[in-house]
Amino acid sequence: MDDALYTLTRFKTGKGAKVSIVGISNNLKFSEELDPRVRSSLGSKKLLFPPYSANDLIQILEDKVKQGLVEGALSEEVVPYCAAIAAQKEGDARFAIDLLREAVFIAEGENSPKVEKSYVDQAAEKLENDFIKKAVSDLTIHQQLVLLAIAVFPRPRQVFRNYW
């Protein structure tokens, strides 16, 4: 990565044209991880985008609904409810979209003519469970064993009560 960025910052186009690089990352320390020569060459300007508000998320979801669902497929409270849940999770638009998509899949699986708020609750639970499964599966075997020990023996004093 460092080599590519360093080469791009030195690229000559001729006739006074310049190369611009736009980098987008959720990692606020990304530039600190770059080689100092690259950091110096970039002359970067950082922009911080605040999390989406519930109203922003409603607009994003309504746009997605218009693109992907037939009119009347959702109960009126579904989009604002998805937006409110996502706003509480740091205003994550991807989460809001995934939540709505999962609610639609659940409603389709139950042959429901309309996506109701209860499907959003089920979708939120499924997404949370999927996240936990992914997080645990990404742990090393040793970390998984420690987690298992904590789950099986939540209070270590109970395990050693006879020895204290």
C-alpha cells in the first residue's frame, strides 16, 4: 500500500495537471499507519463525517424502499423503526439497510403480505446473533476457550469455594 501511494504522489501528468487521491476509511488512525514518506507526500486533509441521524436514515431507507419494494409492502412504522434502531447503533446506514432487508426476508419466509414491526424485531435479533457468531468464530482457539470458561464458570469464586 505504501509503495502504491508513494508512486501516485510522485506521478507526473504533464501540462500542469495534478493527481488527486481520495481515501475513505473508518479507521481514524489510517494515516498514522502509513510510511512517514508517504504521509509527508500526501499532504492530506481529514474530514470527519458525523453519524447519520434517524431522519437521515429514514430518507436513505425510503430511497431504498422505492428502488426495491412494491408500494404497500411495508407497514408505515417499519422504516422509522429501522432508522431509530440504526441511529442508536452509531447511525450506521449499512446496518439500517441490512435490518430492513432481513425484515423483508423474514416476512417473505412467512408468506406475509406486508413487513410489520415485529419482523424488524426478529431481524434485529438475527443480525445481533450473526454478529456474535462471527465475532466468536474470528477468535483464536485460545480466546474461544477463555470465553467458554467464562460462560461455564461466570463467578470464579464459586469454582474455588471449597479452597478459600
